[in-house]
Amino acid sequence: ARRPGLRMWFTPRMGAVPPHGRAAVTVSFCFVEVGAVRLEIPVAVHGMSQTLVLPMEAEVHGAVLRVEPEVVDFGIMVAGQPSERRFTLHNTSSVPLPFSILSPNDEDLMGSQTRLLRENSTRPEYVIEPTSGKLAPGQSGVVTVRCTPQRACETRGVVRVVVPGAEPLRVDVRGEAQTRNACVHPASTDLGKIHLEVPCTATVTLANLSVVESAFQWACVEDPAVVSAEVSPKRGVLQPGQSVPVTFTLIAHKQEPLRVLMSCIVEGMDHPLGCVLSAAEVRAAAISLAVSPAAPSPASGGVTLLEEPDDGRSMGDYCAFLVDSLVGSAVGEPIPTPWLPVLDFGTLPLGTVGTLHIIA
């Protein structure tokens, strides 16, 4: 007997029956489709004009498969990194259950199941293990689904579990892939006027703009002979949506306009972040001499600080002047006086002490 959904054979297929005797015939069958079966099997007997008919009826039940869960949610994924989820197949019937699995990569069967949020993005790649198998009655099996999105995208897919004689079971797959993204604010900072070999600080904010955890590390790309830079914190991990203050401490080693690029490498970003710190003028330490009849102010530690030097001479110039004075006095040359303030005590009565304070 040959018909769709049925395979049947007889053992023996033909033979002889003795007078008033019997012959046993074994009927073997295999149903590959579920549903009701009604057959009439003809039996031809030699010498009989009428063919015998053997009716056969059956109700075919297939293996019952249950999938749990019916939705595989990857949640938030990181572009370029694989994510893994699982679902379970349960054979709740009393017969063995062969199965095969089709992934969302099969365009012919599945169609386009992924909507990309960026142009020229590639579809996520799915890997399913195992792709086929057989479950004994009452047995369960775990199926692993791995998804590797190449770019930021929102994915919607379908995994189909094919069971012989039944409609394929559907497992919906969904998720959203994001790339790591961060920013530095402000991107540039003007330090104004700073002093040679004197530390100055500036603070910026490093913000994680994605919902993906991201590691970061700062570096100074300038010549250490020009400037020394320290960062706090120099490295760390930004939680989703987190912002952290970052403090830069700079020490200029040359008396020239300063422009420093601080670079921040964020895990998963294809380009580093940058922050520019600039100073229009780097001043050397300066000294100014002044004469005052009053004592220095205790509020400033015993020294009255002058905001701007009167003569604008640097400490280096003043030290050179002191050396020249010492050398000149040693050889008997007169000491130049333009650097020294004039001490004018005015008119003092004989025998009294006049007091003036030289403030540097």
C-alpha cells in the first residue's frame, strides 16, 4: 500500500493456504502523519472472481512537544560580542520524538526578521546547538541560541522547531544591541595664566551615554619635558548612564603657551575621547621688593603677598642679580642698586631707632 502519510508492508506478501487451513499474515505499518486513517486493503485469491477486502481504521497521534519558554529575550546586548540564551524542549508523549531546528539565519524560510537601526549594518548572526536530535518519551533537551550583533540594531527573529507529522513550533527571539558610547564635558578647558613648575588643576565630567557597562583609561599624549600630567581617576568602569568627575593636575616645565591633549580610551568605542587643556601664558616665579613701615600681615603667614610684581622681574633674574652682586663685592666693584628699594627713614631724632620692613 502506497499513499501519502502511510507506509505498509505484509509478511508474507503472497503464499498458499491448505484446504480448510489458515495462513497468518503480518501487517506492518508506519504512519508519518497524524489524523484519522481509513483504508480498504484488497486481497486477491487465485480462482476467485471477487477480491476480498480488509478494512482498516486508525487514529494516528503524533509525539507531543512542548517548548519553554516560547520567547527568548536577549535584552540589551553589546555589539560585536556574543550573547547566549537557552530554551527547553519537552517530549510529553509516549513515543520517541525526532526534531530539527531552523534558525533566523535561514532567509528562505524565515524572511527578514531583523530591523536595523543604522544603515549599512549587518544582520545578527545566530548559532543554534543542537540543530537536530531525538527525545525519548518523557525526555527534555536544552537548546542554546547564540546571537552576535555586528552593529547597533533591534533584532526580531523566529526559531522554528520542526517535528515530523506536526506543524513547526515557533520560538520568538528578540533583543537590542547597543554600542558603547561616552563623552567628555567640557571638551576643552582654558586654564588662563599658570606658573612654571606650579601645579594647576581642572575638572571635567566623563559620562556613559549607553546602557552598557564600559571600562575607561586616560593618557596624556604630550611630551613629558613640556608638561607633567596626572589624572584622577586614571582608569575605572562606568556603569550604565553613570557620570564621574575627572581631575587633571598639570605642571608646566617650559615658559611658553601650553596646549595639552588628554586622551581617554573607552572599551568598545572605535575612537578615543579627548579633552584639551590650554593656558595662554606660563609665567615664571617673580619677585618684587617693597618698603613698608608696617610689619608684614600675620594673616598671610607673616608675609604680605603682592598680587602683581611691581618690576616684573623673575626669580631667575633676581637670583642672577644676587650672584652678580656677590661677585662684584668680592672683587671690589660697586654693587648695582636698581634692584634694591630705597630705604628712606626720613628725619630721625638722635639716638632713636627707625624701623622699615622690606617686603619681598
